Amino acid sequence: MAGIGFELRKILKKNTLLSMLEAYGLAGLISSGPWVLSILALLAIGIFSIGWVFPTYVIVQFLVLVTYLMAGSLIISGLFQLLLTRFISDLLFSKQEHRIVPNLLGSMLVTSVLAGLVGGGILAMSHNIEPAVKVTIFTSLVLLCNQWLILIFLSGMKEYYRIFLTMMFSYGLMVALSFIFTSKGLLGLMLIFTSCQAVLTFAFLYHVIRDFPANQLVSFEFLNKKKTFFSLIFCGFFYNLGVWLDKFVFWFRDETSHQVIDLFRASYIYDLPIFIAYLAIVPGMAVFMLRMETDFADACLNFYESVREGATLQSIYLLKDKMVLACRQSIYEIFKVQGMTLALLLLWAEDILVALNIDLSYLHLLYVDLVGVSLQVLVMSILNVMYYLDKRYSALILTIFMALSNYVLAHLSIEMGPVFYGYGFAVTMLLTTIIGLVMLDRQFNDLEYRTFMLQRT
């Protein structure tokens, strides 16, 4: 994420209150903008269209299909998100920007094939969905998978506000069109969603291609075993799968779900609170992006540069201490800001549900989900530090634990009864945070030894 880090540091150098607000705002937009805007757009369509513009069952089918598309696209693209992030960072470090776009297009081709196989296989088993709707679902899945990959490369862009305005235009257009073209039912809504995702994906791709000229069209160098770290494939996959596993458990347990359209099921009691709770990540993600990509990234860069350039052992110890301090302060600030956000939202949760005209029976589950989502921001910051320290196998162990724990505890919470719904997700994030912090502490203790051994090998 070097591009956004440089831009944030440049803004912070102005050392004014306005520049601080601008830096936090920019960090929040880039880190959580696409996810938050998509949630807000779907909420707008659901709240203002249900029973008025579209029949209730059509809106429910649409929202469920889009939720599955989001989950599936994040899990599939997660295979290459971290791999590409590391590979592109290495290209930028070695000043070989001309190889970026060919590898992006190569990764998009591979991801499209995987998405096509998964999406095509599932849709082939769905016999009660219209063929035209199947085409829109298939196309949307491929577009979303590629969109998440392109977003990685946008961290190197400098026109952040243009990117955000593009997202606002696309999702705003989706909401507006849903009120205009009301006669096509589910097919119309899916066509609108697919078209707007196409606009967003190709607009983002244009930004990347324009900023990184290339001398070839497609390259699969990112899959070269001598130049890439395949452990990152599993880290990205298990992280995204782990985040969604509790949802899948609730969707496919008979006592907590119901069929919505063919193979696609939903859980009325579980889906809505977690959907709303994810809006709470914006403040924590803004701090996460700002502190991790400025203070900690600078300290980490200085430490490894001192090792490569043969600095004195005393200097290396001093720079390591500064890196540990930057990490501690960054995680503490994320904890503090997200904690204050959580406290306020817990106080306002009932008012939020009333304002959205949502039944207050969801209140307890919303409380639990808000805690779980807030802890997830801490998990992300811990994993980010591990990636900076090149502790890929530690990150892999942590993500596998998160996935297994979320799956097992979600089943356990259902067995224990409705009062415990959501606790599986929240406890998983709590345990992952605690274990991750313990692992980080041990990694910092022997960082010099591990770094020098890595240099020797």
C-alpha cells in the first residue's frame, strides 16, 4: 500500500487540523469506501423500495443474491489479493512498473476462469432461476472478483478523490435506476446491479492502465514459484472464508434459515444485524490505514534498510525498538478509536434500528455483532503487521484458526439457542486478537535473529 502511504504522509506534513481531517477522511474512503458504499446502496434499495417500488419477495431475492455474490467474490479473489499485493510491492521497489499491468490482467484472467467455474457450477444446479437472471449473476460474480483485484492496484494511484467519486457515481446510479426501471422485477434489479458493477470495474481498470504503461498485454509472472509466496494465497483465502463462515452456517442450518430462491438461502434473524454492524468499521479502518501506512510503515522500512546497509548493532536495536513502539501505538490508537465508536453505537443502537424501521428484536444481536466487527479491525491490523514482518506462516496459522473457530463456534451458538446467536463470530475475533497479539510479541522478541538468518539464506 505504498502509494496511499506516501500521499498520507504528504498531507500530514502540513501539520494543521484540516490536514489531519483530510488524512483521516482519505484513509477511511480508500480502506472501506467500496464496502461501505455498497452496503449503503443496498440498504437504500431495500428500505425505500420494499413493498412500494418492488414486491417484498423481489427485494429479498435481490439482496440475498447480491450478498452471496459479495461473499463468493471476496473468497475467490482472496486467493490472489495478498499474493498480488506482495508481488506488486516488489515490482515498485525494484522500479519495474511496466510489469504491473500485464500481471494484473493475467491475475484477472485466472480469477475470471475460477469465478466462471464456481459460478457456472452452482448456477447449473439451480433449476428454478430464469436463464436471463443466471447470466446476470454469472457476470456480476466475474466482475466483482476482478474489481477486488483492481482495488489493490489503486493504492498506487494519486487521484483518490476521483476514484471515490467514481464509486459514488456507480452506486448512486444503481439506486436511482432501481426507482426508474421497476417493471422487470428481479431481472431488472440484477441487470442494474451488473451494469453498475461493470461501469465501476472498467473505470478502475482505466485508471490503472493509464498510470502504469506496459510493454506487453498479459503476464503470469505472479505465479512464478521463484518470485512469489504461495503461502499468501492460503492466507487470503482462509481470511475471507473465515470472515464469512458463520454466515454460511446460519444460512444452511434448517433451524436458522429458509429458502429464498432455489439453492440460495438466508437467515432473517442473523443477516440484517451483521449487515448494519459492518458500517461501524469506518473509523477503525481509517486509523488502521493512516497509522499502519505512515508511522509503522516508516519504522519498518528504516529497520530493514539499516539491516541491508550494514548499520551498527546498536542502531539496529534502536530502530527495532522504534518499530515496536510504532506498532504498539498504532494498535492502541485503533483500539481506542474503534472502542469509542463501539461505545457510541451501543448507546445509539436502539435509535438506529428505530430510524431504519427495523424490529427491536434484532437489538441484542446487533450489540454482539458490533463487538465482533470492531474486534475484526484489530485482527486485520495484527495480520497487517505480520505481513510487514514477512511472518507469512504465522499469519496463515492465525487465519486458519480464525476460520475453524468461526465455523465451530457458529454451530455451537446455534445449538445453545437464539440468545447466543452472534457470539460465535464475536468470540472468534476476540480469541484471534489475543492469540495474534501473543504471536506478535514473540516475533518482535527475536526479530533481529530471524532477520539476520533470513539475510544469510
